[in-house]
Amino acid sequence: MAAPVNRKNVDKKAKYDRQLRLWGDHGQALLENAKICLINASATGTEILKNLILPGIGSFTIIDGNKVKGEDVGNNFFLTQDSIGKSRAQVATELLLELNNDVTGNAVEESPEQILENNPEYLKSFTIVIVTSLVERTLLDLSSILYAADIPLLVCRSYGMIGYMRLVVKEHTVIESQPDNAHEDLRLDKPLAGLVEYAHSLDLEAMTKQEHMHTPYLVLLYKFLEKWKEMHNGQVPKNYKEKTSFKDLLRSGIRKNEHGVPEDEENFDEAIMAVNTALNPSKIPSEVQGIIDDPACTNLSSESSSFWIMAQALKQFIANEGNGMLPLRGAIPDMTADSKRYIQLQNIYKEQARTDCIAVTSRVQQILTSLGKASDTIQDNEIKLFCKNSAFLRVIRCRSLTQEYSPDSAATQEISMNFENPDSEIYWYIMLRAADKFYSQYSYFPGTYDDQVDSDSVKLKSCVCSILQELTLGALPKEDYIQELCRYGACELHSVASFMGGVAAQEVIKIVTNQFVPFNNTYLYNAMTTTSATFQL
Amino acid sequence: MAASVRGILPDDTAEMVSACKVLVVGAGGIGCELLKNLVLTGFNDIVVIDLDTIDVSNLNRQFLFQKKHVGQSKSQVAKESALRFNPNVKIEAKHDSIMNPDYSVDFFRQFTLVMNALDNRAARNHVNRMCLAADIPLVESGTAGYLGQVTVIKKSVTECYECQPKPTQKTFPGCTIRNTPSEPVHCIVWAKHLYNQLFGEEDPDQDVSPDTADPEAAGDAGIAALEGKSNNVDAGGIARTSTREWAASTDYNSEKLFRKLFYDDIKYLLSMDKLWKKRAAPIPLNWDLLPPEEPSSTTNSNGDIKDQRIWDVRECVEKFTDSLAKLKKQYRDQGDLVWDKDDSASMDFVTAVANIRAQIFGIARKSRFKIKSMAGNIIPAIATTNAVIAGLIIMEALKILSGHLDTCKTVYLNKHPTARKKLLVPCFLDKPNPKCYVCSSKPEVTVQVNCATFTVKMLEEKVLKAYLGMVAPDVEVDDGKGTILISSDEGETEENNDKCLADFAIRHSSRLKADDFLQNYSLILNIDQCNIFDDDVDFKVVGEKPRPISETEATSSKVTEKGESSSQSTSQSSTVVDDEDDIMVVVDEGQETSVSKKRKLSEDDDTKSAKKSKVTSQTRNGDDDTLIIDP
């Protein structure tokens, strides 16, 4: 009878069904193994955690030395009126745990400063650290420890109507970047031997009407391309004009009925439609070229990650078996065809992809051995995934906060470039930096006390000026920014926190699942204008 | 409460927030987030309505619900959970459909603001009309996977939800699938559910037996009918055990399965007679008396194009038997199966089952090839997108309350970077489409039908309810005599149902006046006689204006197509300033796609990427992209 079913897994599958469709079982497994640390259970902080606990991270830890205050309860869904005076870490942890029984969580009732002082090693045990409402000095200390330890750090903040997010990760490698506009990997400009042989075995002229109209368009493209090449010195159509005449050539292949009227042949329509994309020359994308030329790839050591070992194997493959090409992806698009010929065609591509993958695998094994590692250190399915996605590999390297904050290495050019646009969100970056400077001088944020707004705005203005000076920038386009920021009084607006919680959690999921490309490196959201932008700072 | 808001919002707006009464329609993905945001922004008086109950697959994002709540009312549990976190707010929960006639225009008038958090087109259309009728501002929203959208609708100021045509919807209510399929895709979805019930992971949401809780059947069909029937079945007690256990107990005997699924269950459906008052009743298929083999013109001896040929019923039954045996073996060897369109037995099974069911319900059968492409696209759904969208809804709501409707925007959440690295694309709200068949002052549409074959019932179900979104229409022929064609009062015009339009002297250029009193909505239908339609359609709603009278019916479709496009371009020229307007496609949580041309807010143009979103949101399985903020 039927194999016994693991009840818990069935439940999980049902619960996570809608998201498994986005990142798959392997992405979910990584998520379920992730240990997430949140520093400070602010509204933004708990909103981020909520969005990570629901899809099922492994565990979370909240580090927060604060007690719950009245104003916390007003904007934080995970703190209650009766919890005022209790540990914020403790209360938020308890309420957040109710969201998902498969997630474990614990509270550390210590300030981040204490942790940094007494036990900085503790922070290195997490998959990623998320920080909200941390003073600048502590943030810089924390980030340099994590940066050195290669632990990703996400800084997130809701300040009045402004949202801010900064990713700090030394290096993040992505195999499944999942671009949504990828072309098919058909290699019509360098046809597979199998395709050539197969296409020659088919004679369009001799086919019955049914066979003719169900010949896969890939075969049609190949055959007419051969014809075209004969007429054009072996060249394939390259520009718009040539592609247009190539389409006409294809159109001439449509059979006509006894009255000379062209038959309705969908496969030809598909072939004509595919001309624009299917004839793109097969080449190595510049990002991938950059990866195989990267020193991390060319100078492997026993410390090198699987990604770079596989990248080295890929480089060798391209130079040898691949004849300058990436391993074949092996999938063909759906097309009007009879099953028999579609499957034959599919098998040709699958088989080549398999052969390529075997070649890469044996190179991976050689490299592993030469590095003194067991040749099965990297699993076959991982190599297969790597080959299949070899055109989409990505590496993200974010600058450190130290680099960003010290005037010598600040991204002045990026900032001044954006200064040219008077509506740029970059001004809010300057304002937030100024608010932090204000805080470091006066130990409160501008506008916190209603009766000091006017004097605060004068002080804030001087903070803005000194930041602008540090970055050798001109003045702000309008004074309004200063008044506006004072008005915010550093308060967290729940709907901004909710927005940032969604965006930030999504970035965490990208990092944890190693899928999709995270932002690099600063994101600003303006709730007044509902606009947002990214900057590399 | 929400002290922080007071500092940031002008005092009078903050006052409005705490004094106003708002309606949240839907307590699902967006609804949960929205309810939380409302409470924490200082809203004090909230009514939330949802007819749904909680399902396991909601728990990955609808955070007000927990495992223990599965099966309970969404609105009720959402209210209780939100109150537990913040007891000082007044929340009223209604476990009901917003389309229930109890929720009249007067009901809507008690609110300052209505916020939609819905998952289906029908309800969106309805709320749109109710808000127009009550002249209450509406914040409309939707999410799908990583995509989302928020917009504001205000009578006479902005476009309404129906100002631009929307493509047809792709998800279906459970009772449509289980009781009243009317399209091939309904049968395909049912077939996949059956597959999972028998061999896959059992999902209580994918029940394939008749749904006795169908609100339309109003439960009067009588359980007795079922009991009586199932006692006659030799397996006995079908209703008591799960479909899989029962199937296993028969050793997946294809004849027994067939008798239950396609005879007994259909008989039972027939006993729910309310369902068939205005619909063609299904015809149970008898295993021993299958329709004769159809001489097929497209069969060719090589069998080369077998995928594109439509199997006749006998062939479907053969395939059903064969694939059942294969799947039984696979299931015994490897446990739970996952439906895969590329697995031959799985695909055969779904094709055969879908077509047998289609036959029973008088729906066109489809080729295996077509079914493969139609089968299965569930729109993914995650917490993060809903959180983002709910945050944006509040921002728009605050702008409305502060009297700054002019600053409200339609905001699109992209899933990939735009050329300018923008995640959010805000667009100006468009002016109402003066030719909108809903919100213009004297709305009219042109309906192409063949009056000689199109029945009154088809007019009511397919055109007025399904396509034009009316709930309880009254229709009168504008013939000087005021002939009543359809009355919303039960039983009054039932005898007209099966008559054709021509029987009422309705012909080309006839005008029908349709009224929906609940929606406070009336519409003139201009009839355009047309004899030739594309596959699978028997009517077409085209441009707003009636086409000029033409003698040649055969060319009518071309003429109106031209008319349609020209009317569209006029309606757009009033709102679109530059030529570089983008085409945005955003899919709602309920798999609904809306295409509209929008004027971008900023001058910078992300034309390329916006267009990309159109391509990618169509039908991609499992390899969706994410909120990539930076390439």
C-alpha cells in the first residue's frame, strides 16, 4: 500500500504552498535553516521579523535592552498595553512566536553595546543580522565586526515619512538570479551536432500536410537559417533589416493550398515570432565573464567557497570542451509540434546539457582534489544547478559602512551626481545622516520636544552643513527638508514601518535563499511622494 | 494610541482618522495587514467583511490567523486577533459576501472611506459600483507574488475600476469547480484536484465532490439525496471516507471510480435543483452507455499529431483507465505523486478526466495539447508584498482624509528594477473614461450576439452577470412597449429563460435597458447582430457606441473592431500627454490581470522594464523574479 506520509511535511507543504512556487523546496530548506538576529524590536524591526517568521525561518533572536514604553505600544503591533515596563525583547518574542509554531525564537535582554563589549563572537553565529534604531557609533562598530566575519548585515529604519535600508555584505554569490527576461539557450548560431543531424533527417518537401504543420519551429529556424547562410556568405541575419528579410524567407516556406492561398501553419508563425530572440548570438554574458576573471575565481585556495570552485571549473570548461561557450541550459520552449518530434528535439538538448554538466563535474572534482578536499565535497545536484544557471551567475559586493562614512572613501561622486536632480531621494540620505549627527551631539533627535522645534532646526541646519562639507557638496535645493525632518521627531509611522518591513524582509529572503539579486546597497523610500530609489554608497 | 501619527499629520487629519468610519472589504492577505495598519495609525471605527474561512495555505502570510483557526471565519478571527493586540478600537466583523443585497447603497454611505482587499473581479466590480453610487472614495489594491498595485477611485474625479477593460479572470470559486463548471478550464482545474485527491498530497481545498454548502443551492438539496444514492453504490459509504481511501479500497477500479465521479456525483448535483434553474443541467455519463465513437476527420494513421486531436468520450474513458492503472503503480512505488505536465500518465489522466467532465456539463472538449498549456498556474503569494501594499494603502487613505485627493496616486510595485532603479512607480490618477460603461452619466455598451440562437438566460448569466458584473439585473426592451425580458423578482420571467432574443423581436440595433437596483446602476445594451464568432465565444461586448447599421453581417466584427480602437484612442488622448506611456500589467492576488495605459508621474521613463513586466507576468511557473531593487 501507499508509503507512509510524513504528516508534518504535508502540513508544511500546504502552509507554504504559495511561496514554494517562488523559491522552491531548496530555497525553503535554506530559509528553515536560517538563524536571524534582530537588534531592537522597534515597529520596523518586528514588522521585518513578522514577514520572515510567516514564511518559516528556522529561528530568530531579538537583542534589545529596552523596556516597553507607551509610545512603543502605539505603533508596534507586537507590543501590548499591559506589557509597558517589561523587556521589549521578551514581549515581542512571545507575541511573534504565535505567528508560526515551526519557528523558534529567543530574547536577549541586553543592549547591543553590552553584547559588543562582552561577547561580540555571539553575533557571528547568525545567518544575517538586522538592525533598527541603533546609534551611529554602535552601528559602525557592529558593522565592522560583521563585515570582517562575512556575516550579512541589513540596516533598516523608518523615520517619519522616510524609509531607509542599507545592505552591508562583503560578498554574496548567487547561482539562481532568476532574471525574468532571459533568452532561450538554443545555439542556432552554433548549432548542436545533434540538431544538425536531426534536422537533416527531416525533409519538409516530402512531408504530409499534417507533418509539415507540426514540425517544431526550432527545426524550421535551423533549416531556413542554413538556406539563408548559403545566400549570405555563411552569415546569420544580424540586424533588423536582415531579420525582416529572414522572416520573409520563413514565410515563403508556408505551404499553399490548391488555390495558392497560404495554409494556416502555426509552427511557421511561431518561427517568425522567434526570429527576434532566437537568433541572438550565443555568447558569455559580461557579468559571467567578470566572474570567471575575478581573482576569487582565478586564485583558489582551500578557503574558497563552492561557488568559486565551480566558477573555476566553468572557466576551464569554456576554454576546453565548451569551445568558448557556457554549458548548454538544455531546455527548449513550448512549441506547436507533434509529441514525438518535440520529445526527440528535447532529448537532443537535454543530452548535450548532460554531457556538458558531466564535463564540468569532472573538472570540479579535479579542482577539489588539487585543493586537498574530498572530490564529493560539492554535490552533483549543486553542480547541475550551477551549469543550468551559468548564464545568470551574479556576485554582489557591498561597500562597508566604514568606507561609506569616512570622508576619504565616501561615495561623493554617486551622491553629487544625484544632487543634480532636485527631487532626488538622496537629500533624505543627507538628512538622516544629519539627524544622526544631531543625536550624537545632543543625545536626542531633532523635533523630539515640541517646544524646541525652532532651536532644533537651527542646530540641525548646522549638522546638515557639516555633512555636506564633509562630502564636498553644495547646499540643499530647499530649506523644507530641515523643517520636515524636525517635524518627524524621529517617530516611526506604522504604515512606513509596514512598508519597510515588507521590502526589508524580501531582501533578507533573497540573501538567505541565495536566489534573486539583492539590492546594492542603499534604498530610500519617501512615503509622501510614494517614490523610492537605490544608491551605491 | 498611535501618538506618533499625531505629530506628523496635520491636527485636522489626525482628528479625521480617529473620527471616521471605514470599511475593509476582505480579510485575506492584504486585509490582515491593512487591519493592523489601520489600528496602529489611529483608526477607531472599522468594519471588516469577508465571506471566506481560513485555510492552511493562508498561514504563510495572513498573520492574524493561526493553525487552530483553520476553518473559522476570516473576518471574525481577524477582528479577534487585532483586538487582542489592541483592545481600544471598535471593529465590527461580518462573515458575509459584500455582494449580499443587505449591503445597500445606504450601508456604504455610512463610511468615510472604503478599502478593498479583495481577490476576485466580481466583488471588485460590485464594490466599485456601490462606492460610485454612494459617492464614497474607494482605495483599490491587489498583489500577486512580488507584484502589487494601489489606486484611488472617486466618482467623477478619477477613473473607476471598470473604466478600462480588464482581461478575463483566471481563478474560480470552489463551487464553480465542484458544482457548476461552465468553461473548459473549470474542468481542468477539477481534474487536477482529482489527481491530487487520488495520488498527490491531499488538500482539503481541492475537494472534488459536490459542494453542499454552495450558497446558491442554499442547502435545500437534502443530504437525504446523497445518503440514498451512496447506499446504492456497491462500495457504500462514499461520503464517509476520503476520496483516496475509497479509491484505494476499490483498488483504483476505473469502472467504479467512473460510476462514482461521473454518474452518482452528477446525479447528486442534479438533486441540488436550485443550481439548474437557470443553467443547463449536467447529464450523468453511464459507463455502459457511452456515446458512440465520433468519426474524426483529423485523425491520421501515423498518430503523429495525437496531442492536437480532441479525444472522443470513448477514447477519454480508455485513457482514463490506462492512466489510472499507471498512476496507481507509480503511487505504490514512490508514494505521493506531484502532478507534472511533462509526465505522460499524469497529463493523460487530467486530459481524459477534464474532457469527460466537460462532456457531462455540455462544455467543449479540448485537445491534450491545449489542456497542457491551460493546466495549472497558481499565483504565488507572500507576506512581504502584502505588507508593502498595505503600507501604501494607508498613505493614500490619509491623503483622502486630509482632503488632498488631488495628490493621490496609482502606485505600482515592480518585481524587478526599472531602468531608473525604482521599485515603486507612482502614476497620476486618470480622469474618468467618458465612455465607461459603468461610471459615465448615461452608460451604453454594444453587445454582439446572434439573436436567433442567444437565449435570455445566456444574456442574463453570461453577459449581464458574468461579463458586466451585475448582481440582480432587470431588463426591459426599449421597443416602446416596455417588454420585460428579465426581472430580478424570482419566478417572474422564468418562462423567458430558454427563449431566444429574436423571439422578443430583438434584432440588430435593438436597445435593451438593464437595471441593477442594488448597484443603483443602469445600462443600455445596443444589440449588434453577428453570426460568426471565434472559438468558444457566443457573444462579444465591443465598443461603447453602437456601430452604424450595416447590411453585411459577415464583416460586422471587423467594423466594430475598428470602432473600438478609435474610441479607445479618443478616450486616451484626453488623459495621456506624452507618447511614452507605459503598459503596466499587474496581477491581483486572485490572479487577475489588469492592463492599463498610465501616465507616469516622473519624466524619467522606465518604458523598457515596465513592458517587461507584461511579458513576465503572463504565465510563468515557479521561476518568478523578485523585488530586485538594484540589478
